[in-house]
Amino acid sequence: MILNQEQQALLDGSKGDVMAKIVKTLVMYGDAFGAERMVPVTSKYGHTVISFGIGVMDPVYDLYDQIINAGIISDQKFTADPRPLDKNVPSTPLDDLVFKKIMYTKQDRYEEQIRKLGVTSDDDYTCACYLDQVGNVPGKGDVLSWAESSAVVYANSVLGARCNRNSGILELMGSIAGFVPEFGLLTDEGRKADWVVEVRCEKKPEAQLLGSAIGMKVMEDVPYVKGLDKWLGTELNDSAKAYLKDFGAATASNGAVGLYHIENLTPEAVEQGEALIKEGAQVYVIDDAELERVYKNYPVIWKKPDAKPQLAFIGCPHLSLQQLKDWSNKVLDGLKKNGRTKVAVPTVFTAPVPVIREFEQTMESYHLKKTGAVVSYICPLMYMNNPLCKSKAVITCSNKLRTYTSARYYTDAEILDIVTGGAK
Amino acid sequence: MKTFKGRVIVPGTASAEALVSHEGFNTLASYQMALMFGDLKAMGKDTEVHCGDQNNPEVYKKPMMGKALCLPQTIGSTTGGMVLYAACAMGKQPACMLFSKHIDSLAASGAILGDVWTDASMPVIDELGDEFLEYVQTGMTVTVKEDGVVEVE
């Protein structure tokens, strides 16, 4: 790693020991991947995956105190992942006790810390920071220091920005230093595809299932997906972007994908086509049977596998405005069809605060509220990150939530059927 | 006994019982219940940290603290590195991490944060090769040398 004069001075302690350790961390990180230089972070905003003040994670907050006490703030402001608590989400008194007195006892401390370090706003806690209403939308070619697997894979793939799958804490260090080591997805070579995925489905594949299958197969490699434009079209409109948001989150959580290319749709695939595919790339063919095989293999870890669902989470990653409207209309139609006015299972839709504000101005919001469904800014994963949830029959159409918690996965149509009382 | 040679990411020496994951090791899913909530069994000194990743039956519910964690790479959430750092800061880390493939960015972040910002010792070696992961089995004794040599018996 060759540092420029300014970077070397920082490493040597020109701005104190804490800054020197930050740069040392970034240098070691780059060395592990053969990076030869640092490159400037060029995006307007950063994004941090850490949004929670968990009692037992003191070492993280102690480290942040070291940074703050050294008088260091981020060179760029940043958005943060969703908050873990929202009083509007159904919970028992025992849940509340566990959340507030045991788990998230450091929430206020942490939020105060990231205010000092440079969070953009108290409203900007969301994993989908790249939605227009939130406004952290990097440009094509921008170099980012982000973490949050679903946001990184979206920024790389759909927006054409350049970001490695950085970890929490380290992403903030890149924002603070203003530079990151150049390797992997920051390089042209690192953005080439190791896999060709041929989608040969007879019906539009479920985004979260397709992403899961690809993630589990290619792990951290870059897939070039053929045949999906048949279902998504060749224009990156709201509908295609929402699909790719959910698809990408599943590739990143069920595997470790940081970038995918969709033939004729995502920016680099449109520009470069099959020139993006590495020589000797492996091939993975996906048809309806393969998706069914993947779905059937998900373990169900509920204590009572045949339990009646107690809670449904829809929106991991957070929903876009159009998705919220679409879900509302589908729920209303489903309830009408099933002769009901209220949802059959307590249902929580999750979205960023600025999206919820805009949604609340719509008729869909007015009607959805009457069904008893809740719209929240919460992180469902954080909500479920406690042993009490293991005995709860929580259902979701998010493959990310399924992966990290005891939530049971169902397809969008199945979830809709359950929450509207149509399921047997 | 068989010897393998890898690349040193974090230097150090260790000798421990192997815990092997042939699949990608999901750090958040494995540690979140034990560390982020505070697995009651993990709160006491010298007690275990059990793997909570139900999608990885090979290591699910097995103790991880103080083991020689042998794996291809880590996968999953970008909180993975932070989780690994926290494990190091709490003294709940594996004895060492041994990767058959090139280390991934999240594991590297966690290992480096642990090395630079804590006093924990957790040598990390990568590029040990597919043969390493084919040979090593959970329960075997693994010894890590300063130069990246790994002995398995």
C-alpha cells in the first residue's frame, strides 16, 4: 500500500493517536486485499449499518467515544440503518420490558453519539437510504464507504456506485478519513462476473426466492443474470427498482453478494453487456423447480411448526412508497374477497420515515389504517433479535429476516393470503 | 498430522480444538443471540458462546469461544465485522480463524478491528486451500504458527 504524504502523516499521528489507529485499520484492511492505494470517498453521504444501542455491545460505543473524545467527526454526513424500537409495533409487556430494560438500554447513548459524528437527520434511520424520499442517492461511479449489505448491493448494482461490503464501524472510519482502500468492487476487474445465472422460469420469479437461490450458490461472487429482463423489462422504473431492492437483499444475506448485473437492465450490464463476464465463468440455471427446491429447504424453527401466525412483518429491506401503496391495495382487495374488514394477523409494514410521511398523505394509507395494519419505521430484524421471539410465530416475505431470526418465510402471495384471512 | 500453509492476516499463535463449517459462516446469525442479546450462558466467565445460525446445521448450537474456527469465508450482514470486533473486545472470540479461501471483507474488518482496537489475541490465516477444509474435522487439534503454518492432528 502506497500512501500519499497526507495519508502517511495521519498514519504517523499528525492528527493524534485515534486518527492514526483509524488509518492503520484502513491500511490493514487494504493490505488484506492487495490494495495498492487509497482512493477518495466521493459520494455526498455515507451510510452506517449500526442503528442500535444494545446493552452488551459496550465495546462498540466505547470505541465511538474514543473517536468523539479525540474531537474527530466524519468528513461526510451519513444515514443510518432503521431503529430497533417503535411503540406502534405490537408487543407484550414482557417484550417491552426486555426491549427497554435489557436489550436496547444504550439506544439514547448511541443516537447521541452518531448525532455528534454526523448523522444527517433523526428521520434518516433506514436500510433503504437510497430511496428518493430519503435522498442518499449516490451517482454512478461514486466511491462509497457504506455498510448495510442490502444498501451496498443496491448502490453497486442498480446505481452503479462503487462500494465494498464494508463492516459496521469500518464504514464510519472510511467516512471519517475521507478515503478507502482500492480493491474488489472499487475496481473494474472486481466488478466482472464470475457466474452466469440463466433464469428459465415459466412465471415471474419471487424476488426474495431468486435472490436467495443465487446468494447461496455464488456466495460473494458477482453474478450476471440472464433472462430476468423478460419479467422486469429493460427500464429501471420504480417497479424494477423495488424488485431489485428485495432481490439484492436476499443475495446479500443468504450469500455475500455485493454486486450483480442484470442483462439489459442494470447500468453496467446495459453499457458493457457480456463483456462483463469473466472467461470461464460458471453457469447456474434456475427454473421453477429449482426455486421450489430452495424454498422447501428452509428450516422452520418455530417451537410449534403448525402454530397459527401471531405477527407478520413486510418490508425488510424497507418498502418504497409504491410498494406500500401496492401492498395496501392488495390487502384491501384480499380482505374484501374474504369478507373481512380487519387483518387476520397483526401486520406491520416497514418503511423509511420520509416515505411513511408521504404515504400518510394518500388514500391508501387512510384505508390501510382501518384494517388494523401498522406502518412503522422499525427494523424487524432488531425487533426479533431476542429469545422471546423464538416462541412467537412470526411470518415474513423477507428472506433476510428469515435468515437472521426465527421468522418463517412465505411468498408475497402466501403472506397476503394469511393476513387477509384467506389461508386455510 | 497434516500441515498447511496460508497467508497471515492477523499474526499470532494458537492451539485449539477445531470447529468446522464447510458452508459460508454467517457471523451475525451465528453470534447475534449470544452476543447482541447476551446469551445467559455467555455472560459468565469462561462459559461458552453457542452458534445461533439455524441455517448452518454443522455448527448450530455448538460452542464457538476458544475454538479454532475453520471455514471457507464468512457471509451475511455487514454487521458481521462489528460483531466479531465485539466478541474480541469481550474476550469471547474464537482462538483463531482459519479460512480455506481468500478472506472476505467482513471477516477481515472484524479481525483487523479486533487486532487494532482490542487486546484480544485471535490469529487469522487465509488461503489455506480446499484440501485444508476437506481434511480438518470438528474436534481435531489445530495449531497455528506465527508464519501462517497450520498443523492439524
